Amino acid sequence: MHEGMRRLVQLLPRVMRGMRRQTDEPFDLRGVTLGPRHGSVLALARDQERSVGVLATELDLNLATVSGLVADLERVGFVERSADPADRRRTIVRVPPDQEVVVDTWLAGATAPIVRALQQLSAEERATFVKAMAFLESELNAPTGGV
């Protein structure tokens, strides 16, 4: 086995344990426990307003799950929901302007280890890392053939 591969095989389980430790510690705010999925919804909603359906698709979660996550985030004031003026059947999720700094601070804390690690890479290295992670995610989630 190539030395780089050997090192990666050694590191991946340790990285996964560290990430689970980082995200498994729930964050309680105003009686609502926020976890990693809440952070994912919030990061996408902070990026730009999205419908609940689009969030569900992007996160590969069902609509009911995402709707529940959004409801939790709304209870703590991190997001607001409104009907889409172009299609009242759709619900749009956005971070209220007066909560952007609070949300950014919370997200920064939740993603700080990843950000610090990626900042040590060049732009090209980051792009390669993200590409490799996408390949790994695809392999891990591919349907298995006839076992």
C-alpha cells in the first residue's frame, strides 16, 4: 500500500471520531437543542434564502425532517419563514438581518476546526480536497450491488 494511502487509512477513523465528538455535543438555546443538521440548514439559509423543499433536496433529507429543523431554528430566532410571493405554496427560509452576526458567530464555532484546517491549504489543494471528499461521499452512499 502506498505510504500516503496508509496514512490516510490511519487518519480517516480518527478524523471521523473527532468530527462526531465536535458535532455530537448538542447546543441548547432557549429550550431548543441544536445539532449538526441544524448547522447544515443554517449554513445554507445563511448563504441565500431557499425554500424548504430546496433545502431538503440539497441536504438529501425528507421534507418533514427539514421542516422540523427549520421550525427549531425559527424558535430560537435564527431563521424566519415566509410564503413565497411568486408561489404561496412554497415556504422561503432566510436568516433575518438582525440575526446575521449571531448566526455567523454560531456557525463559525461549529465549523472552526474544518475552516482552520482548510486555511492551511492553498486554493488548489482545497479544491482537490473537496473533490476527493465528494468522491468519497459518493462511494460511501452508492447503492451496493447484490449482496
